[in-house]
Amino acid sequence: MAIYASTSRTAGLALVLLLPLSSALADTAFSRIERGRYLVAAGDCAACHTADGGKPFAGGRAIPTPFGKIYSTNITPDKATGIGSWSDQDFYRAMHEGIRRDGDHLYPAFPYPWFTKLTPDDVGAIKTYLNTLTPVRQQTPQPELPWPMSWRGSVAAWNRLFFHEGTFQPQAGKSEAWNRGAYLVQGAGHCAACHTAKNALGGTDQDRRLAGGDAGEHWYAPALTSNLQSGLGKWTEQDIVAYLKTGSTGKTAAAGPMAEVIKNSTQYLSDSDLHAIAVYLKDLPGEPVENDQRAANASAKAISHGGGLYIDNCAGCHMQNGGGQPNVFPSLRASSLVQSQKPDSLIRVILGGARKPVTPARATGLAMPAFDTKLSDAEVADLVSFIRNAWGNHAPPTDADTVAAVRKAVGKPGG
């Protein structure tokens, strides 16, 4: 009995000692999962890896590129069709080097040129979170690409030209907030994938980093530099934080791919991280404002006609002075989207309408109607040219052929 009692006391003591350790390990595992969940949101992984009407993260979404369609992969922990059989090192190599588990190259539609900047610990946390998802058995369709792009080995040549592998290195002399913002913008957020111009081979123009670029399907992502006309030069840090958190400010409202980014990603970031992003972006130099002579030479008749169309179709919400209603109907005056290098986003919104993202702070998700069946290509062109050159705005006018190309690409009737 004495031996039994002693053994029981020893076992009880061991149990008491192990309970805090087990609790600490559980807390550590939970915090790593939650950190991974946060980073998955920061990377907006759901946007590409969830098909319309599909299971979350099961892939199969068609990603249009100038060369053809690529389908996003299944990143649920299914062992046959997802990443359930991938080791942590397999996953890190995909994120850091763009190499699949079988050794083949991933196409750079998957943003490994930016994810390479993530630390190994952050990549590991992402994998830990993805391992907790419900496995989904779903094969990824084959890419629809012409030769030689259909041969994954060709990506090796692309990488030698345009891929710069390496984890983010903090910049000496910059604040902790600046470096955190740079890490998020350059890495998980992969902002340059849309907001930087690309060359004919799909490589980003490093000389015009974040100065605006093609976001695909005739959406043009405006500059994130301090350009006063087409960038964030007139935005405050608070404006940037509010936009990323709510989808709108007194200056503008998100539409198209950016509305999806805010819906799936940036609204979930902490205020400190949003502030860090704002600190970094506000430090980016902007190109000088260029008064394009094409705007000055715009047809007075077209501008006048566009002004009439604006009064009839737009002024009721956006007001006669283009100022809109703060946080309700976005301002078109001094708008970086309106004054972007290319008018495609503005044309798309007019043709197809738009809906603001629903966030806790802006729960109504107000929508703008489509004018594709009401306005002809020529009328849309005149309206766009007017908006881009009214109330102090200054941007090149557009023409009916440009509108027709956008209309054809997005499948909107009219003409």
C-alpha cells in the first residue's frame, strides 16, 4: 500500500507538472495556426485558390494571362490532389523558389516572385494552417497554354531573367513600421503583381515599381507611389488605412479586383499592419505629373457631349462637381483611378457597374448600376474623356475603339 501510495503521488505530481507544459504546447500550436490563418488572409490566397461556387482553397479557378489560362491548384490537405503529402520543405520550396513537389516549375501566375520574401517561419505557419483545412478531392485542370509556355521547363529561362529569389531583408535607417510595411507589400501582399507594369514576357518593370499596371481582364491598377495625379500623393496615411479596412474613403471606393482584395484580405489585417503599409507606401517617390498633350487636344465636341451625358447619368450620385458623397458615392475629382494611365477600369465600371466590398465598417455594400445597354461605345468614350478632364482632372481621352475592345473582352452587350 505504501508503495502504491508513493507511486500514485509520483504520478500525480508528474501529471501536475505536465499539465502546464501541455497547455503551453497547445497554446503555441494554436497561435501558430492563427498566425498562418492571418498570413493566408494577408496573401489573399482564397481569391485565386477558390473557384466560383467551389470549395474553399480547392483550386480550379481560371487565371487569365496574356498567354492563356492557368488554373489555381488545390491547397487543401488532400493527399491525392492537394498538398496533404507535401512536407514543410516541399511547401517552402514552392513558396520560395517556385518549384513543385515533383520538381517541376510553377508558373509565375502563382506569386512566388513575391512570396520568396516571406521568412521560413511565416511560410511554416501558413502550411500549419492549411493542414487544418478540410481535405477536398479535386484535380486541377491542365493549363491552356501554347508551346513553349505549355512546357514548364521554359519557366527556368523566365526565372533567370525576372525572378530574384531571397527573403526580405530589413532596410537599415528605416523605422520598424516602414520595414513591416515593406515586408507585407513586397511579400505576402504581392502588390506589385498588379500595380507594376509588365513587359511582353510578363516580367515586372523594376524601374516603374508600383507605378501602376495591368491587373488583368481590362482592370488597370493605379499607382501606389506618391504621384499627385495618378497615385497616393494626395492621400494621408489615415486615408490608406481606411481604404484597406473599409473599401472606401472620402476620395474613392474600391471596385473590381481591389474590392475582392479588401473583402478577402486587407479588412482582416491589424490596424498596426495597415498603418505600417501606409507608412511604407507614403515613402515611395512618385513620378512627375506629366501634362499629356492628348488631353489638351481632346475634341471640345466630345468633351461637351460627355459633360451632358454626365449630367444625365452620373450627377445624381457623384454630384455635378464630381465630388460625390463621402463614404457613400465616391468622388471622381482628383481620383487616382480616374486619372490612371489607362482608362480601362473606369470603362469597366461604367459598362458593368460595381459594388463596394462589404466590411463591418461599411456594411451596406452600395452598388452602381451598369450602363452597358444604355450607352454606346462612342457615348462611353465621350463620358470617360469628360470625367478624366473635368474638375481639375487631367488624363488622356479615350475613343470608341478602346471602349469596344473592353466591351468585347468582358462580354457586355451594346455598341
